[in-house]
Amino acid sequence: MCKSKANSAPKQQGKAREAAIGVSARAYLSRGNSSTLASVTVDLGGEYAIRGVRVVQSKNGPFVSMPQQKDSKGEYRDVVFPVTREARERLIDTVMDAYEQALEQTAKQSEEQDQDPVMTM
């Protein structure tokens, strides 16, 4: 079994790398009466992309759901997930910001369409 240098690096060095990774997201609003409010693609440092992140409506308000896969016992497990609390908070904040931005953009487009005169022939 081959050990990578990254695995043998001190933990402090790994935390420094984590802080340097940029996280961005693009939200795509869902249509219909589903509990899924948006599908989100997350970009990690311009090197990795995570598809299948969702903003889901619950009794307590919207929350971020990570991509899941059914295991051999029939239970759903997250396929991708943040390892540290800080990474989780940054990911959730970024996803929710992208969702709110998509809502604002849709509202603005709807408002602009309402103001455009309708041409008839």
C-alpha cells in the first residue's frame, strides 16, 4: 500500500490548505411542488465540482442536503461531506448564499417582464 505525502503531512499544514480552498456555488431553482427548492453545483478551488447538493424545505426552514447514495442496507448515506465544522459552515453559507441570489435574480427577471410592454399585432 502506497502512502501519499499528503497523508503523512502534519495536521496543522492540512488546516492551512483547507482555509485556502475557495468555495463557490451555483443554484438552480426547482419548479413544481417538491420539497427540493434548488439543485446546487459547488466548486471547490476551481479543481473539484460537487453536483447533487440540494436546498430542501423542512418544517424548520430550508437546509442543505449533500449528495446521497443508497448503501447495501437500503439506508441513504452522504457521498460527499465536509470533514470539519468550519468547512461545513463555509459550504452551507456558500450554498445558501447561491440559493438566495438565484431567488433574487428570478424575482428581478419576473419584475422586468412585468414592466415590458406587450406587443400585439
